[in-house]
Amino acid sequence: MGVDLGDLFPKQPCSYQDFSGRIIAIDAYNVIHQFLAIIRQRDGTPLKDASGHITSHLSGLLFRTSNLVEAGIRPVYVFDGPPHALKARTIAERRKRKEQAERDYQEALAAGDLATAKSKASQTSRLTDEILTESKELLLALGIPFVQAPSEGEAQASFMVQQGHAYAAGSQDFDCLLFGASLLIRNLTSSERRKLPGKQAYVTVLPELLRLDQGLTTNGITREQLVDIAILLGTDFNDGIKGYGPKKSLAAIKEHGSLEQMLQAHPEITLPSEEIATIRSMFLQPPVTTDYTIKWTSPDPSKVLQVLCEEHQFSQARVTPALEKFQKAEYVLKQRNLFDF
């Protein structure tokens, strides 16, 4: 879920064309969760093949990524490694919420309330080893590179931006800003239309660009202070302080300068110093790897058709036009390289 820092950062509406020719490091877990949650049938059931295996993630990776490459964007997906021990509590809470959502989904389904059923079903998706393996297999067949992070995928994607190996990080979560990504793109792999919760109405969803330096300057804070604000709000590694939203946390850190000085002024608030130091380190010096290569290769049509059509009964009539976008993008990239030479 990440930290909700949306109120503190200006958002610049964009289009795919604004990122043509740019390398975007995409948080794979984040977008695959998104595909599993959103790409569902009317009653909330995820897309499945004839054997009952979920295929929503494959559909999302194929069609949404094909739109990116058609626009000239060069995506690289970044996969999470093992989570930090401090994240265990968050993972357990997410599991409980999913279990409750599953019960609510079954009740709504039994009552014939399909709108509620679909809403609850979107909260039940789980990333399995099988889903992750299939996702990587499809990306390889499409010629799209991916990087395996040692821990948090967002940290690795942000590191790649810092190193100049990617233009921006792509994620729905704001944590990339805490990890030091200078640019964050949200809604990059979202559908262009989104249904409003509880209403039969839709809104247009556009990619939006957030700039770390702009947000820090606007709020008059440093990145270290931004991390302190996040700790007050609550992160994936801690619960936060009840009653402290983005604006109150910003005001408190600006007034006192740091989280330690703020806690000295408010002895009624308890946050273990060792936990604070660990969480700071997770955001400011996260585990990352330099052992990666970003290289786009030619798509393998026979492998793509095998994975999607033979193994999971996708319609070849739908897969072929999307596959052609990857082939065309690869041809254009080769022409550019020849021109540059």
C-alpha cells in the first residue's frame, strides 16, 4: 500500500507521448497486483483459462505493456525480493483484510449484489509464485527486460533512476519518493477509464508525474524530513501515530526539525529509537543491487503464442495485434540505433 503522501506533492497530468523514448522502471509487484484486482469479470471472478488458472496478470502485462511500447516507452519491470522483517506485521494485516474481503465477496455473490461482489473481489488478489514465474516468462518472450531486486522493488527502481539508468519510477505508491526517485509516474499501466466506487460513473485516468525536488521545495523540507513525516503517518514497516495525517505530520516535523526533537516535545508519543533508525535506513540506504542489465530483445512470437494461446487459451486473434506492437517497436528501436550510428 505504501505511504499516502499525495497531499504533499503537486501532480502533473501527462500522456504516454510525454515519455516516448524514456526508460521507465516499473514496480512489477504493484502493477501485477493492479491487474489481478481490476481485470475481472462482472461478478468479480478473475480471468481464468480452461483449467481454472488465473490469467488476469498475463492479460494486463500483454495489453497494457503493448500500449507502452507502442507509444515509444521503454519499460523495465522490477520484481521484489524477500521482505524485511519489519514488514511482517503489514503482511499479516493485509492477509486478514483479504480474508475478510473474501467472506464479504461470497456474501455479496450469494445475495446477487454483483457490484459489491466485484468491489470486494478486487481486494482478494494474491501474488503467488506461479503468477510471478508466468509473468517473468511472458516478459522474456516479449523481449521486455526485468530486474530482480534483493528486497523492495520500489527501492531498486528508485536506485535505477538515481543512477540515470531509468528516467522515472512507475508505481501507484508514493514510496518511490521516499526511496529517492527524482521522478515518479502514477497511473502508467492503469486503464484510461476508472469506475467511481459505489457509482455507475467513470472518470478519465491520465498518467501523472510527481517530482521529488519540487515537492521538497514546495514544502520546505529535506528528503530526510520527508522520511520522518512518513514514519509519523505509518509505513509498510510501522503503524504510525494515530491522529497524524500528512498536513499535521508536515507541520510537526517543520516545527521541530526532526522526529527525535518532535518526540522530545511530545513525551506522550512513543516510537522506539531503534525502530526509527531501522526504518530511516530502509528508505535512505535500502538494499539494492548493481548486478543488472537493461536490454530489450526481439519478441519471440512462437513463445508468446505458446504461453498465452496454447497454455492458457488466449484468443490468437486478440494476441496477434498486441504482439505486432512489440515487433513494430523493436523495428523502430533498431532504426533509431542505425540513425544514431
